Amino acid sequence: MSGLDDLTREELKALVLKFHETAQIQQREIAELKAIAARQSERIRELEEEVARLRGGKPPLEFCVKPNVSKNEKGPRKKRKQSFARVNLVATKVVCHCVDQCPDCGRNLDGGHVKWRHQVADIPQVSVEVVDHLFVERYCGVCGKRFSPDPAVVLANVVVGKKRVGIRLMSVIAHLKTVCRVPIGQIKKLVETLWGFKISAGEIAEICHDVAALGESVYDGLLGEVRGSPVVHADETGWREDGINGYIWSFSTPDVRYYTYRHSRGSVVAKEVLGEEFDGALVAYFYAAYNFYEGIKQRCWVHLGRDLKTLVEKNPDLPKIAAWVDAVMDVYHRAKDSTKQDYTELERSRFKTIFERELLELCQPYVKVRTAPERILAERMTKFIGELFSFVGNPKIPSENNAAERAVRPAVVARKISGGSRSAKGSKTCSTLRTLFETWNLQGRNTIDACQQMIVASAQ
């Protein structure tokens, strides 16, 4: 800027006027850009509202980034009732290691005692066993006839029909696909790597279909057990079939997990599965597809508790909402405590009525009050008031639907891995195999052995 010293007064005035005009032009451009940005923001808001309306009132999608997990201060560790130290296994082989000669003087050593033990668990390297079953035909000179063994009888516990894959390997493949959720391509590589057996992806898919077909009678029998159960947990989750959205429905009892695939998410599916003979208690969340059932219903308090917690988080500056939520949850906790006492049926019925009345009193001030943040949850609890405390009248009914949540989780993980199934046959196979293996696992059975036993029994 040292060159300004050489300018005359008139030249400096002209330079200042030029800078002033440039500043005015830039200010007008900035004002115009702000007006354009404001119009674009308003248009974006209108489009988001339109998208939300088309999506059924759901909020617009946001950039999905999970927040960091807060590191809470840990209190003193709870003392365990039992030790979980590693337990020595039953040895299948014992190898003794000892020094035969003194390393100093060379004298032969014998006897001694075990100073310490180190257990090593490993698996032996095994190659596939290929057995040629030769059926020899023999001639009887007395009868004048030729005889050979019946393949169906001889191979009844070895193979299904004319397949080349044995029953044990069929069970392992079905286990890997269903329980371990291993994709077919990876099963192909795993079988070849572990046992040196080359098998095609198509053959693996057919094996899964065959195992599901052989388990059809067991699958239908488990549906009968669900319908006869005193308590059933129900839930559903998304599943795609050949790129088309559908749903896997789950119906669980303490001993059975039953799955079925449908394109619909309507009540017609629950009606079809439960049938007219089901007269137990239905535990579900607040989805309307379960409203058809006229018997005892219990709505999930865990789902309700999550929504109440979300309400508090969205209104951190309104302490009255947090107080209201605490009052609602206090009613629930006192209801849970009542189930731990040995009351008569009449007393439980009276407690149920008392808790329902208390909850209604908490909700009533916010019903149909459009400006109240509590309105939606208050109206929901008012609508389902007769189905929120069924667990008080019958302690055998859970107050939450955690069993159904645990049942659908494997299907959710499998959906994230595979994206769904490619055909109606594939969806049917997935539902059948998942029902069989999840039920066996729930019952504490070895799923591979159980599958093998089922195949042998069904193939006879």
C-alpha cells in the first residue's frame, strides 16, 4: 500500500468512491444470495413435510451416525454366586512328558510325580469319508432266483434317497446355514477346506430345501404346540423375497419358536397362525395387527418404557414431563412387585383394577389435548388400559415381549447378511429351518444331532 503515498487528493477520492461502489454491489449480491438461501430452506422444509406425509407421518431421514457411548462410572463389582473359572475337561488322551536322563550326570531317571498339567483342546484333521456301498447279487441254486439287499433298508440311517451326501453332512450344512448364518458360498469353501469335499452352491441350496421338506411334519407339530400354549409371544420383522418386501412372523412359547413368512403385515396372518383353537394369553407390542384377538392380551411395557424415555429426552427443558413419566413407571413397578407376593385370584383382580385406575388418572389430563407432548402416549395407554396389567391378574403372563424380541433377532441378523431370500420356496425353507433349529436350541438340544435324528425319522 506504499504506492498510495504518491497519489494526489483527487486520485485518492476517486479510489475511495470506487471501493464504496464495489462494497455496495457486494452487499446487494449478499442480500440476494441470502434471499435465495431462505427460499431454498423454505422449499426444503416443504419437501421434507411432503416426504413425511407420504411416509405415513414419519420424520424425515437424518444422517445416521450413532452417538458415542457415554462412559458411566462403574460401581463396585457384584459378587458372583458361583465361580466361572475354567473347568478341566474330560481328557480323551493323556501324554506324559518326563526327563529320562539327568542332564548333568547322564544317570537314568524313573518314577516321579505330576508337577503340573496343561490341557490342550484341538480338533483332528479329518478328510471326508467316501464309502462305496456295493450291492452284491447272489444266486440261489435251490430256488433258482437272484437276490440283492434292498438299498432303502441298508442305507436308511446313512443317506436320503439317492443323494450322494450323507445325513450327518446334511445336518451340518443346515446348521451352518441357519444357526451360524453362513452364506452358501462360504459353506462351500468351508466344507472343502475342512474336509476336502468339493460341493456346489446349488447342491448346498438343494440340501437345505430337502432338510426343510423332511422337517415339514415336525414344523406343523410345533405350530400345534404354539396354538395349545397358555402364553404366546408375537412379533414380526421385515424380510425381502426376490426384492419384494415382506415379513417374517414369530410366535414364541417357553419351548417353541415358530416362524412363517408372509407378504402381508396385517392381522390376517396372526389369525391364520393362531387359529380358532388358541385361547391363551397373547403378549405383543402395540401394533394394531394383534387387536383382533378377543382373549387375554398383554401389551409390552418395555416398548412403552422406551417411548416414555424418548419423550423425556425430546423435552429436556420440561421437568413436569419427567415427573409424569416417573409417576407412570412407578405404577408399573408397584404392579410388578405385586406379582412377587402370594395373593389370591380375587386379590390380584382387585390390584389389577387399582393399577388401571391409577394409570387412567395420570393419563386423563392429557387425552385430546393437542398441545400436550404427553398426549400420544396418554391416549395409547388409555386405549389399551385393559391390556396393560394382565400380568397382575395372572403372574404366569410376562409384562414384556422380550421372548419375541429374542426370537426375531436371528432373522434380523440373517437379513443383514443375505438381504433375504430369492423365491417363495427359499422363504418357506428359511422359515421351516429357523423354526426347527431355534426350537431345538431353545430346548437345550444339540442342533446337529437333533437334525440328524429328525431326518432319519422322516425318511423312514
